[in-house]
Amino acid sequence: MSEQKEHIQQAIEDLATIRRAIQKAESGETANPIVLAVTLQTHLLLQSLAFIFALLILVVEFFSNHGNTASILLSAHHENLRIFGLIQTAFLLCVLVFSLYFIVRRAARQSDRDFQHFLSRNFVYLRNLSFLSDLLVKYAVFAALILAKKPEWIAPMFFIFTGDYLLQGRFFRLPVSYGLMLALLSFFGGILQFQYDSPFLFWPVANIALISAISISCVLGERRRLNVAKSEALIS
């Protein structure tokens, strides 16, 4: 059993090494401390916003006795509510995507880098609008569930969507080992919600809040190590 664990751990470390090598080869340059500092600050801002947004939804769900979940479930019986829900969700996603690209573009200006080059170097998942196309696919699944009058499946699918983002290394700033573990937990959470026919949004949103909190911790750790490296360079 111990040998099997060692092999799994080694495979995870090898995967992390390969990912870093690919990203470095794609960037075509060594890490600039100033650019890295701006990048980490941007990741910290994005993860913090995701955490706050998820926390707000959790508070509303808790104090409204799962009001958001109830609204989604009611859409199965009211066509106007279904259409309104789809439009409202599309608008919210547009605002979130615009805010994401605006924040990253602002970071590119701060680091005095070309926007596309900055994306390729520090936010690979945003390059060539791949994040947007993937989000559109997920919205299509959401819309299909609403139009098929299966709103009770939306919460489990949010678990699956989160696991998919973790496997692809999108948005969250996590080590590969953490990403794989949290992806498996997200898939398991989605399966449990399907199994027990639970429609509550509280659990997948709580999962996102937890992942965002872990991601914030990882970014803070990276920034702390960067500051230590700067201090050592100044001393030497």
C-alpha cells in the first residue's frame, strides 16, 4: 500500500513538473519578479472576489431558507420564470467574464506587458477566448436542464463543472496535487447529490467557497516566498 501511494505521489509531482515546463516553454522567457508580483496580486484579487461572491450566495441561501434553490425549482412549472432565469444567468456571466478580462488587462498594463503576451505567460486558460468558449458550453448545459424542466439537476452539475475546471487548471491557483484531490471531491459531491436527489445550491457553492479559500492560501504562500527571495537577493 505504501509503495502504491509513493507511485501516485510521484506521478502527481511529475505531472506538475510537466505542466510547469510546458508553461515555461510557451512563455519563452524567464519569470520577471515585477511581473510575477503583479500576477500573484491579480490571482489574489480574483480568488478573493470568487470567495466573497460565493459567501454572499451562501448567506442568502441560509437566511432565505434556500430561496435561490426554490426559485430554480419553481422554473419547472413557470415558463416566464424559466426565460427570466436564463436571461438573468446569461447577464451575470457576461458581467463576470467582462470583469475577469478587465482585471487581467489592467494587470498587463501595470506590468508593462502586451495583453496577449501577458495572457500566454500568466493566464493560459484565458488565451484565445478558450475560457469563454468553455463557459458557453457549460451555460448550454444549464439552459438545457432548465428548458427540459430538470432544475433539480443543476446543483449536482455545478459540482461537476467545478471539478472540470480544477482538472483543466482553470481559474483557481492551486498545486496540481491539490487540484486533483479537490476535483475528485467535487465529482464525488456531484454524484452524492444525484444519488440523494438533492437540489440545494448551498453545497456546490460551499465547495467553490472552500476551493477559493484554499487557492487564496496558496497564492499568499507564493507571494510570501517571492518576498523572501527578494529580501535574500537584496542582502546578497
